[in-house]
Amino acid sequence: MRSADGGSCRVLLNVDVAVAVTGVGGADPEEGRPPGTVFVAVDAHGVVTEKELHLAGDPTSVLRDTVQEALWLLQRSIAADVSMQKLGRLNAGE
């Protein structure tokens, strides 16, 4: 999840968590990638999780499934971040 100049989107936006999606949602291939090829990324406090998807269906289905996968990855990333914060507090003796 990098901007064109190499900076982190999360840092540039001054947020704790950022979600990005890109890909081929239309009915025709783009840049050599078939329809339904989608990339989802989540940056939670500097830990980036990425996923490549190959979705079937019409553009509306691909969009719906992309949003669902992005939200699932976001939920998983936040849960992992919270777990790591708790572990850090335990290791610090809190």
C-alpha cells in the first residue's frame, strides 16, 4: 500500500488503518489480467496484509465480493493488531 512516491498511504492520511483495493472489476481484461482479478491490502499500524483474489461473476458480483473480502481482511487485521497490543502489555507486566 504505497503511494506513487513510495510513501505509506496510512502515514500520508495520518490514520491507524488503511484499506486499498484495485483490479479488474469490469467485463473485459485489463493490462493482461482477466476480469475478476482483484488485489486487496490492509495496513494496520504498519503491518501490511495483502490478498490477490480471482472472483467470478458479473461486475456487480465482483464488486460485492471485493467489498466483502476487504472487510473480512480488515476485521482480521484489526483483531491481530489488538491481540499484539494485549501481548505487548502482558510482556510489559501490565
